[in-house]
Amino acid sequence: QNVLSRRDTLAIMPTGGGKSLCYQIPALLSPGLTVVVSPLIALMKDQVEQLDALGVPALFLNSSLAYEDYQLNMALVRSGEIKLLYVAPETLLTPRLLSLLEDAPLACLTIDEAHCISEWGHDFRPEYRQIAQVRRRFPQSVCLALTATATDRVRQDIKDTLAFQDDSEYIASFNRENLMIEVQPKTDPGA
């Protein structure tokens, strides 16, 4: 609801907790393009394949594409036919993609694995830190930062970097009732 209301949002949710729905549903309900920044090519492919199977116009731009496919995908974004575009942070920062986004009505900039923005995060990536420049370049678009891993210090750093308000932070419960840990004594050390 916060994203649909066009308010920048930081959401901390466990793996499998529905983070993707936080941007996929608003993307379908809002005019314009939703760009999803993701560090993992395999995850991008998987998400796009799932969305494509459901008839959702989504694609990705990354280094795994042949030149012709990359150009075709750029043309599809330019035509306005695409609702969700998945990119790596390095791709997002290229002049040709920024130029493409200038022409596309960018509704939402989604940052998956947002802990990578923070210098205090366990997986800090300098390119992620530069996403703040892209956010400033497109002030009309809402920004959604998602992660399953963020300490208090990391969350504050993400909000400071992206200039988020403190009241737009949501932390889901990490109590996963479907998971159980059990310890049993080993009875046969040779097995």
C-alpha cells in the first residue's frame, strides 16, 4: 500500500516472505515502467520466466544477453510494452540505460538486496551505492528498497543514502513456523 501511495519504502522481509510481490503488484497496477535492480543474473532470469509464464510483460538487460537480444529488449522497453525491467546495478549505471529511462515513464525504482548499498552490510558493492544518483535523477518515481538481511546500522545507512523518511520502514517477522531445527545425539559415529 505504501508503494501504491507513491511513498519511498524500505522493507525487510525474510527469504520467501513475498518481497517480489511488493513491486510486482504495484507494477501491474501503475502506469509506467518498474525497474528492478538485482545483483544475480540467475534470479533475474528466473523471475522473468515466471512472469512471462503468467503473461506479465517483463524482461532483463544484463551481460548474459547477445547483442541482438539486448537491442531487441531495449526497443521493447522504449516502445512502452514492458512493465518490469530487471537490471544489474552495473547496467543501471550505463549511459545508454539512463538515456533509455529518460524516455520511459519510470514509475518505480526497486532495489533488491538493498543491504548491498550499505558500507556496513555484509555484501557491500560500490555500484549499489551509486544507485542513489539514479534515484535523484528520477525524483518522480517511487523507490522501494528490499532485503532479508539488515542490522539497525545497515537499515539506517540505506535510508540515509536513498534519502528515505523514517516512517517508511517495514520489518516483517522472521519467525518462520515452517522451519524447525532439531539436534539429536549421534549414536553411530561410523555412519
